Amino acid sequence: MQQANAILRKPVSTHLAAAGLIGLSAMAAIQQAHAADWADNSIGYRYGTKFAEPYNTQDISKNIINFTHASGYKYGTNFLNVDLLMSDKKDSNAQEAYITYRHTLDIGKISGKDLSFGPARGVGFTAGFDWNTKNDPGYGSKKRMIVAGPTLMMDVPGFLNISLLALWESNQPVGISSRYSYDVHPMLTAAWGIPFGTSGFAFEGYVNYIAAKGKDEFGSPTSPELNFDGQIMYDVGTPMGLGKNTFRIGLEYQYWRNKFGNQSKVPGSFAKTPMIRAEYHF
């Protein structure tokens, strides 16, 4: 209840902006779904008390609301996620919006050829972007990033996509007069959603290994970072009579080493964060 009250105490303008961002994303996703062979939209909530931020020595609590859209059409798939992250006073009650979009073209479907081999059912090309803004007084991230590269789509129940992406990343935090671009750098990434038979349980998540990106905007060297985020989700919609996978709850864990490319000696650059999670799908 204290966490819920804290959310309600945020400025009205913040809530309007958040609602508008989710609303616009939802409308765009619904329009996209009309042209899709399949689509799934969800609104979710997660909460944890062990978040970390670079140069902050304290454990941070965050409430996170997200909208997620996934869809597929004749030649590929779309993925959109909008996170609204609300920190407690240990992170200056900061609020952050983070948007991720990925589009994967299935090269086999475009060419009309079977490109399956070994454990892979197909080959694709993925492109997209990350965008964020955060209002903390210490850094105030305004990340912009374009990604592109090949993807292997593995032959598993559910899905498992493994991609090698080039990242073109820039930022303009507090104290930087113009946008700063990091060195172009690679990321090896995997994303998955694998059901455990008909049990109602599923293992979902992603893992990113991101190479060092040269010097940061303040002239310090960056380090490779590893970000694993996995969750065990359970379909409670079916036993409640609400429909399969309509309502899901679960536990999530994030392991983030050298967060944002900060060196390991930087306080707050290493996070081990358990979370609770709930989702409504429509």
C-alpha cells in the first residue's frame, strides 16, 4: 500500500505523460495488429527493492509499469515495450521512460527458401531502437540507440531468437552541452519465451552481452556489460476461467554487471534484483 500511495503522490503532469505514452503505444499496437497474422498486447507491473544505479551506493526500490506488444505477419515479427520506472527517494524519486522496438524480417519467408539448419529453424535480420529519458538530478539520461544485425530463430517450443547486433548509441546527460556518440559496438543478445508443456508455467526473458563502447561522455573508459533478465510466469487466467494466458503472475530476477558500461569499481554498477511481476494480456 505504501508503494501504491507513493505512486499516487507523483505530480499529475507525470501521470498524464505516462498515461499518454502508454495510450499512444497501445493505439499504435492495436492498429498494427489489424494487419498481423497474430498479436499479443499486455499491461504489466513489477516491483523490486534491490535496484542499483551507478554512483549510488544504496539499494533502490522501483515500481515499474509496462506496455508490451508482439505481433507477426507474413514476413516477420514486431516487438515493442514501454517501461515507466518510478524510483523511491534513494534515487531522488526519479521517473524514467524506456522504449524498446525491434523488427525482425524472416529472410527465408521473403526469399521463399527453407533456410533451416541444425537447431535453427530460420535466419532473420533485426533492426530497431532504444529511447529513454530520466529526470534524476545526477545524470538525467537521454539515451538514443539504433540497432541492426542478423538473427537466428531457434527451433524450440515457444521461441528463442539469438542476434548479433551493431549498436549506434548516444546520450546527452546533465552537464553535457551537446549529444555524445559512443563508439559503434556489438551486442550478442538472446530473447526467449519457452512454455513448460501444459503446466501453465513458462520461462521468459533476455540476456545481453554488450562490448565496451570506447570512452564515455566524461572521458572515462567503458567496460563490457552483461544484463540477464529472466522470469518464471504462471498462467492463472485459465484456472480462474478468464482465458488462457489472460492473467499471469510470476517471479523475475535481473543480474546486471557493469551497468551502462560503467567499470566494476563504480558503486552501483552491479545489480542483483529479484522482482514480483503480474501481466494482463489482451
